[in-house]
Amino acid sequence: LGQVVAAVAVNGALLGFGYSADNSSLSTLTDTQLNTMYYLGTIIPAALFGLMGLVLLIWYPLSKKKVADLQVLKEEKLKEAFKDSMVLEGAGTDTSVVESKENDIEIEDQTEAEETENKE
């Protein structure tokens, strides 16, 4: 959908400043047309990218605490998904394998928590 909007916008802009395929040779384009094409390809996207960055910075700030909270939430969901997948694979699954994996995950969590505390 974004590519369609971009194609329509670029073609509309080209038509808006008088570009025609008949005079597509660089020698027949005016300085105004060349400058407009330059702005469409460089300055306008750069300005929109900067605006997008500001919007994210203002309305979705990521502090170290928020990133750590999101990481913990993600890990909890992955643990639940792992447990569910082990249950769905069959009742004949050796439970020691599941317990071993859970222990590995807990050790990794403790290590990551210690590393996070040391960094702060």
C-alpha cells in the first residue's frame, strides 16, 4: 500500500511542476524542474524521516527501565509458549527435558538480570 501511495505522490508531483515524458532529456528541463526533482528525492524524505523520529521520541520514549520491562515481558511470553509447545508435542515427552530447558532459561534470566544491574 505504501508503494502505491508513493508512486501516486511522485507522479502527481511530477505532473504538478510540468514534467512531461516528451521533454525528458536533461538539456530541456528547466532549473526549477531539476530542483523540484532534487527536493522530491532528498530533502522531503529527510524531513519526513526526522519528523517520524520526533514523533517516536515524544510519544514512545524508551528508557532503560521500560526496555528492561519489555524484555522481561517478552521472556515470560516465550517461556509460556515453550511450555505450551512441549505439552502439545505429546504426553510421552520426557519431563526431564522440559525441566532442564526451564532451568537453562532461569539461569539465563539470572545472568541477564545481573548484567543489567552491573551496567546501571
